[in-house]
Amino acid sequence: MTARKTGVVLASTSAYRAELLRRVLDDFSCQAPQVDESALANESPMQTAIWLAHRKACAVAASLSGGFVIGSDQVAEFDGRAIGKPGSLDNARSQLNAFAGRTLRFHTAVCLVDLRSDRRIIREACDLTIVHFRNIGHDEIDRYLETDQPFDCAGSFKIEKRGISLFERVECDDPTALVGLPLIATCRLLREAGHPLP
């Protein structure tokens, strides 16, 4: 199969990531990466995020020729363990009850594959965001879940919507990372690769 030429490709079908990337790039396409997203044995949540961002970018890059591929992944960590997206109302309620008055760490990784020469050049970065939850009560949690329905979101909240009301504070270097793509790091990697921004 002949690899097709391209400009910038986001190795994701996430509407959240595409919306973020549109803030800094006018022209890019999206392609679903076909990868196994299972964590490797004995990986830390941060290592998992970096590895999955790398795998996604490289999987899409394998079918392309030229241009850049951006892969990203986010892993939420609670009490030293990775936690997944809730997927349902009951799971989201259980997660938010456990997070009340506690902290949740988000590792958001980005991988840039540069395909402009015969030798692929890979650049990676990972952002850490620490979310401090208020002592939210059961009624607050139920009202919130009914409103935002964040069942496809790690941590069971949408910070870009009413989920912001659940927190005491958020510690981060890049406010976009928590939504799913660390734009500051992404822009840095693109600039390092010679892609003009803005």
C-alpha cells in the first residue's frame, strides 16, 4: 500500500481534542488510530499516557508520507492508580463521591511525529494537572451529573462546563491539558520541528 501525503493529522476522533487544536491550526485532518489502549504491566499512569500518545501517533503515521502527526492521551490517577472514564451514571457518581475533598492527577501526553524526511523524528511531552475537589455532597454530585453527563470524561467531570464548580483549585502549567490536548506543549513541539505558529 502506498503511503499518502499529508499536512498535519490529529491521530484522534475526539471532538474535544479537535476543538482545541483548531485554536492554533487552521488546517488539519483527523484520523482514528487503530491501537490497543491497554496499559503495559508495571507502568505508571504518566508512562501509560506517554506510551499511548506515542502509539496513536505512530499508528497513524505508518499510513502517511510527509507532514506531521499529533497523538495525545490522558490518564487520570487517583491514589497512585490509573482510573478510567466512568461510562455510566452509577460509575460517575461513585467516582465523584470518592474524589470529594481529595486530589486527582491528570497526565496528558502529546507526541509529534515528523514525516518530512526518510527518518521519522518523534518529539514527546507530558503535562501534569492536579485537581483539588471540594467536599461535594451527594445532592451536588447528582445535580451536576444530571446537567453535564460527563460519562465519557476521565474524572467524571467537564472542566469546560459546570464541572469547574466541583473544585477548590486546579494546579497546572497549561489549562488546555485537562480538556485533553496540552496546547502549550503541542505548539512547542511544532515550533521545534519548524512548523510556523501562530
